Amino acid sequence: MIWIFVAVIVLLLGFTVVRAISTGKKAPASGTLAPDFTLNSQDGKSLSLHDLRGKWVVLYFYPKDFTSGCTKEAHNFQRDLSQFEQKNAIILGVSVQDELTHQKFCAKEGLSFKLLADTNYKVSSSYDSLVNLGLAKLSARHTFLIDPAGVVRKAYLNVNAEKHSAEVLGDLSQLQQPSASL
């Protein structure tokens, strides 16, 4: 009897995951204008994408503060932050958690870049980076490399948290070369 119950639960969870992945929306493609947004960061101040024109933006979505993969990814972006800054690029992390949670995460992990609170799910949704797990919604681990004109130059929809910062840094270097295209 217990095995039937477990099988039903596993089956229901499987349908939930499939439903979460199949939203029918498309992530912004390379060469398209990045969807604009305004969100609050861990310091309580609002930040708008359009105010960052003239800079490269690494907009990375991640599931949850204080989890192992998200912490590793954030640490690697922090480790490489000075190299991104030398390339006129800023790092913005986005998850559906609130400002206070981001503030605690930044303090505990020594993060100095902005983490944005997408508590109404609009930005994650507009970048097709929202995962609906039934009882919970999380941001998917996606990244968008946006050029100084606000155009998506590269979308990363299959991210390895451990290697991702170096991958984005390499692509940014390549894109900044004369006549570069990915």
C-alpha cells in the first residue's frame, strides 16, 4: 500500500517538473532587446536595466540564496568581479526572494554586487526564467549577457554553476574583440 502512495507522489512530482519546464514562453534570444525592468536590490534601492545603458550587464537568474549551487555561482562571480569591471561589465543576480534575504546572503558570503528581488515573478517570467513547482516558484539558473545598447548578446540556458563565471568572462572578452560575433 505504501509503495502505491509513493509511486503516486513521484508521478505527481514528475508532472509538476514537466509543467514547470514547459512554460511555452521563449527566453530573449541573442540580437533582441533585453526586456527592461526595475527591481529593488539588497540595499533597498531600485535599479532599472535602462539606467545601465553604456555598460555590459551580466544578468544571472538563480534559484535560492544560501543553497550550495547558488552560493558557488555567486562566489565565482565575486571572485571574477574585478575582471568584469575592467571590461565595463556589471553583475546582477536575480531571484524571487526578498531584499532582506539577499542582504543576509550578501553579508554572510561577502558579495558586493547587486542581488535583485523579483518577489512578484515578473522579471523572471519575462526572461522565461521562472520555474513553477506547484507550491513554490523559483528563478531558473539562466544568464543573459547584455551589451551596452541593451541588446542580448548571449543567453545561457544550461548553466554549470561552478564554471559559469569563467564561461561568461570568456564570451565577454570575445564579444569585445573587433568584429566579434557569437
